[in-house]
Amino acid sequence: MKRRLAVLFVLIAVAGSIFYLNKFSTTDNHPILISGNTMGTSYHLKIVPTPDSLIDRQQLNAQITARLDDIDHKMSTYKTDSDLSRFNRQSAGNWVNISSETYFVIQAGQKISQLSDGAFDITVGKLVNLWGFGPTINATLVPDPATIQQLQSNIGYQKLELQEQPPALLKHSEQVYIDLSAIAKGYAVDAVTLVLEQNNIDNYMVEIGGEIRTHGHKNVNQPWIIGVESPVTTERAVQKVLHLGTAAMATSGDYRNYFEHEGKRFSHTIDPRNGYPIGHKLASVTVIADSCMEADALATALMVLGPERGMQFAEDNTIAAFMIIKQGNGFAERQSHAFAPFFQR
Ligand code: FAD
């Protein structure tokens, strides 16, 4: 019996020390890197521990994965059992209950639709799918103009009604199909940063599919240095270097997700006001805002509005926006006043 107890004690001690070492091993100042795939793209986290922080890397990883899976299962149009897909299948005139989290993101999207006068519009999903940028069809063909017109005239954020308690949605047109691709990735970045904060982590960079949030500092008292991608399709290059302290940043562009037909580029950003992919010279827009959800949606809104109206909109609303505009064989850059403080000095 004594021998058994002694063996048990040794086992507990070993298990305890493994657990302790697992936690202890991350208390040095080396950055912790976490990465994976979610929402049809990848994510990367960089965490800089402080000398007194005790981070259980495995547990943190599990919490982040669970959080991202949860958002994906609520807000994806790529999953048939998500909140969104259940609503999208429902016919007009019926209230559909949704999670309070999905409601929160949809409500935020509706506010940006109002602010941008419909340039940003989450009800654009059927047009996104028609142009081949959704979950079902691959983008290669230009759709029939009559079908575009028919869909365009039957969508719109005003055709979507929200009920706060219990959270529910109702569509006033059969063609309303919600697509949160231009806002939910940003929301997911915000949600992951909350997980980090609940774990008392102060210095971090979270990136999901190009949408980024930073807090605190990289190394000792150095700000996070983030590159804005050059809007070229042939390589991954940095156009501009930004110094971020605590900030959220998102970029929308026409250079990754598009198809070409008869020498013309058709991008995945759709102008809900005419039903066609944007056709101006704006190649990418980067927005810095308080939340990544807001930055994500505003970047798409500005991408739709284009270089002139978009920049005016940014100035009118004190939005920190950086635009890369096609000019001849190269690019021109333009920034709003609120963006200037983020450039490398
Ligand atoms: P952004 O500029 O941020 O958004 C562009 C997208 O927004 C378009 O592709 C379109 O869907 C939509 N949009 C276009 N015009 C407008 C407009 N005027 N107003 C509002 N929205 C507009 N992709 C996969 O391939 N597989 C997956 O399993 C998958 N799952 C996903 C799950 C979730 C929860 C989300 C949010 C996205 C998922 N995606 C998936 C989509 C993929 O990540 C998208 O490519 C991405 O969200 C688009 O982001 P972006 O930064 O490239 O473009």
C-alpha cells in the first residue's frame, strides 16, 4: 500500500512538474507565435510576454481555436448550419432567431451602411454569389445584365429588419442574403484580442486574413511595425510601413480576389448601388479604427466609394484612411489627415 502511495505521489509530482514547466517555459521574454487556419484564410498571433507573465500556451491555443470556431459557426455563409445560412434560406416576412453575437455584428454593419449611404451593404450576398465570389460558384464569367439588375433592385440594407430581444432578423425581400465577409473577420480579430486580455496578456499582435490589431509593444518599448501590402498580384511586397501602438487596422483591395474577362478586372468588391464590381482606380484602402470590425467594414465602404468620394467620406467622418491608387504603370498614395500619425517617422 505504502509502495502504491509512493508511486502515486511520484506520478502526481511528475505530472505537476510537466504542467508547471509547460506554463513556466513561456515566462521568458521570447515572443510566442500562434497560427492556424480559419474562415477560409489564416491567422497569426505574436505575443510578447512580460517577465512576470505566466502563459499556458496549450490552453491559450485551445481558447483561441474555440473562439474562432464559434464565430465561424455563427457567421459563415460557407457553413450550411450557421446562424447566417439558416436566415439566408428563410423566406421573406418571417422572423428568424439568431445569436446575440451575430446580431451585434449585423447591427454594426447596418450602421456603416447608413453612414456610407449603402456603399457598404451586408445584404449584397446574392450579387457576390452571382459574380462567383461566394461559397458555391467560382468566379470566371460575367453574369447576364438582366439578372444583375433584377437582384440589385431587390437588395438593400433597408430591406433587413432587426429585433434586439430576442435577437432576430426579418427580410422584406426574397433576394436579401446576408454576407458578413467584409466585417466578421475584423470582429473575429477583436474577439481574439479579448481572449488575450482575459489571460492578462498586454503586448500582442493579432492578424486574421490581413486584418490586424495590436496592443502594447513589440520588444522593449518598441511599437509594432506593420507593413501595408503593395497592391500587386505577382508578389507579396510592402508598400508602406506603419507604427502602431494600440490600434486596429484593416485593408480591402482588388488585387487578390478577382477574375479577368476580355482584359478587364472584376473584383470581389461589389457596388450595391449598381450591382457590378467596382470599376475605378482605387487598388487598396487601409483603415485604422478603434475596433477591427469597424476598420474592416469601413475599408470596404471606402473601396466602393472610390478615390475621390471615399477620401471625402474619410475626411468628413475623421476616418484614418490610406489609399493606393492605380496611376499609369504605378501607384499614387493618398491619406486622410487622421492617418498621418501612423506613418513611420
Ligand atoms: P474584404 O474587402 O474585407 O471583404 C470583401 C468581401 O465582402 C467580398 O468577398 C464579399 O463577400 C463582401 N462584399 C463585397 N462587396 C461588399 C459590399 N459593398 N458591402 C459589404 N460586403 C461586400 N472563404 C472561403 O473560401 N472558405 C471558407 O470556409 C470561408 N469561411 C468564412 C467564414 C466567415 C465567418 C467569414 C467572415 C468569411 C469566410 N470566408 C471563407 C470568406 C473569406 O475569408 C473572404 O475572402 C474574406 O472574408 C474577404 O475578406 P477580404 O479581406 O479579402 O475582403
